[in-house]
Amino acid sequence: MKRREFLKLSAAVVAGTGLPLRAQAADLKEIRVGYQKTGVLVVARQRAILEKKFADRNIAIRWIEFTSGPPLMEAMGNGNVDFGAVGDTPPIFAQAANANVVYVAGSRITNGQGILVPERSEIKAVADLKGRRVGFAKGTSAHNVVVAALEGVGLTYADITPVYLSPPDAGPAFANGGIEAWAIWDPYFAIGQKRQNGRILVNAYEVAKTNSFYLANRDFVSAHARETREVIDGLSEAARWAEDHRDDVARTLAAVTGVPLDVQTLAANRATFTIGPVTEEIVATQQGVADRFHRLGLIPKPIVVRDIVWRSTQT
């Protein structure tokens, strides 16, 4: 698949630059939500759940699309996005860089991400990645999957050649042999399987506990605790609907993202939608991820995940 063709499936607007910083006034007029091409936020957008929730107060919802978590975290830390969802690794890099963000909710990932290799590849096990070119976006959940998978078979990060690529760039590189393995999440994971003859080498759940997170700009939460709770409530409503309507979810994802229905059907059928608080177990798991990245020298200092967890009872 050529890059131009792949971009038709996966191109996204990497937004968040050049937007005015929010004035922290009590009179909230707009909530800016950063989202990617999958998950509860897409469902909520298509069903206008947040728009309906805030309509009586004339609070608009602006949706801003990103290709991956790191640029979303950067925009949120800079005050250009109020709320968004990412995998487990972007918040760790953001916290290490002193970004102005907090965790507000979490979700356990049970499927939908892992490492792909070409169908006819000689790579049959994770141990076979030694000396290979492995593509993934730096600072994303895929980065963590790679590191955890290598550790699980006694390899180190130095045993592979990491190739840092955004999903739209990694897809063509994978299809054309520029990388020998690709760590990625849905819907790109499903695109790799359905359109690029990818074979699952390992699923993320086979190598580590993985979570996704809902985060918000700290100043936004401080000024608008009530609205933050209401956003989470609205997304929880979308999540409950999604769990019971996966065919509809697939159609919704396809309509919003432009990713073909068969690809989004595969992604929707294996997705986890449930949203809940950031529990002690989730914090412990996330701290383990943070410690792993610090041990490898991939973040410049140790961090304490608990320090940026917001509780819904806070005002």
C-alpha cells in the first residue's frame, strides 16, 4: 500500500497549534476535546452526547483530531486542549516534562493493540525481533508494548533498531518492508491486518497489563471541576452504549474517521469501552510503566504517577 493510499485511511489533523490559550473564567463557553480515530470519544462525538449534556448552558464542544497521544498531550499541556484520551505512555512522558495535565479517568485495555509482522516474515516469536527494525511512535502505548515484550523474553531495548514513526508513516513503511515489525493500536492495528497482510506476532495483553486514560488540562479542571465530572459522566454513558452496540459502533467509527467498515468492525469487536476511576491498581500498573521508562533512560527523571491523579471529589 502506497503512502497516499494509506493516508486516505489514517490521515488526521494534528491540531493544537496556534490556538488561543483559554482564559480561566467562570463563564465557560467551550470545551475542547482531543480525540483519535477510535474509542469512546468517537462514539460520543457521533452521538452528540456531550453537546446535548451542555446545551442548556450554551457550552459548545469542539472536537480536535490527533494521530497519536504525544501531540495531544503537548496541546493539552499548553492549554490548547481541555480534555482527551490516550494510551498509557503519553502521560508518563508528559509528566516527566512537567506538563500541566491530570488523570481524570481510566479504562483497562484487553485487546486491540500489539506487534505485527508481515504474513510471510521469518519472525515467529518475540525473540526473533533481535537485530530487527521495529517501527512505532515514540512515547506512545506501542512504545511500552515493545519494551515490555522484549523484557519478557530476555532482550533489551538495545537488541532492536527502533524506528520512530507516526502511524500514517509507519503503515506504508510496514507494507513496503521499511520496517520488519510494527507496534501499533487500533484502528491501525486492524488496517495492518486487513489491508497490509500483517500477522499478529504478539498481543499487548500477552506481555503486560495495559490501560488507556482520560486526561485534562490541570487549569481547566481546577476552574471547572463540575464540568469535568459531567464530561466523564457523558463519556461513561457513551461507553455503556458502545459495549452493547458494537455493530453500531463500527458504523459510527467508519463514518467519523473514514476508515473502512470492515476494519472498524474488527477494531470495535475487540475493543474495551468501559470507563472508571483511576484505581490504586491502575496507578500501580502505570507507575510500573513509568519506572520502566526511567530505568531505560527514556524519560529524564523518576516520576510519581499518583501526584497527577485527580479525584472526582476534588473541587
